[in-house]
Amino acid sequence: MSVRQSLLVLLAEQDRHGYQLRQEFELRTGGTWPINIGQIYTTINRLQRDGLVVEAGRQDDGSVVYSLTDAGRQEAGRWWSTPVDRSAPAREELAIKLALAITSPGVDLRAVLGRQRIESLRALQTYTQHKRRLPIRPTGAELARLLVLDSLIFAVEAEVRWLDQIEQRLSAGLPPSEVPPTDHPRGGPPSGGGLAGPLEGSPVGDIESPIKEHS
């Protein structure tokens, strides 16, 4: 997630002050990634330093309104026209954790896998429940929310299949190239059908959602 580029494209639409940027960011991304107002202003300060943003004025309450420079508008346009770089993957905490667990003495890798599977299925159940609450034909902010939820659901489904494959490799003692892929997440929905409703046979019940609701 790039807060820097997100603020640039929001300012490309119209001038805004910090709290408006925060509110618009959370609304447009379905409230999935709450952002601290301190991070908003820290990022704006860096954008000003780089010559991409300037102060456009102040409101009656003293709030500073920000605007893009020509360079800022060009930077925002480049973000839309440039694909996200996948050649240098971000550090993924779970992959690092499991890679270290395999070679760390005294660590019960199967226990680590089991706890992670429960947590991943918990998240998957939550996301599918939230998806079911959306209208059949969402528009605007609800459509944006659906897009984000689908991304999260697909990612967690893939994560659970990966956890199952790790267990298969541990059990079989086979090299990675000889281990057959897992058909579907254990305790989760089969591949291709996991987006319709809540999980059946999930080890968790009603849980508090990590996603904020919007009226």
C-alpha cells in the first residue's frame, strides 16, 4: 500500500486538507487500512520537501489546504500508467517467520502452522461475512469495498493452501518439486467457491471484524 501515491491522486482530484485526505482514503479503500492522521501529515511534509505538494491556503479553523504542483500531477499520472513492481517482493512476515522456524532449534513448526491456520481462517470468515453484506450490484464506495474484500479473500485462501502444502512437505519428507498441490484450504471452502458465503466447518464462530463499517 502506497500512502504517498494515494495522497497524490486524491490531491489531483481537488485540493484537500489533512483530515479530508484521511477520510477520503479510508472511504475509497473500504476502511480496510485505517491510517493515522500523523502518517498523513508526515507524508505530506515529505511531498512538500520533494516539490510535489504546496500549501494552497487555510480554512477558517486554521486547517492547511494542500495542492499539487505540476511535478506532483505528473507523479500522480505516472502511478496510474505504471504497473505495480513485483520484481522485488515486499518482506512477508509469515514467510520469514516460517522459514526461520524450520531451522530454529526448539520451535514446534507444526504448532506454529496450526495457530496460523486458525488465524487465517478467522480472517477469511470475516472477509466473506462482510462481502455478503454488500448489495448484489454495488456502486461507488461499495464497489471499491468489494474490490478490496475480493483481494483479501483471494490472498488468504492462497495462504491457507500454502500452509497445507508446507504440512504435506513436512509429512512426506519430499523435495518441493515432488509434492502435489493442495486442492483447497483445510476447514475452508473449495477452490473457486470460497467467495460466496461464510466458511462451513471453520474453527471459529462470530468474531469481531477488523474492517470498519461505513453507513
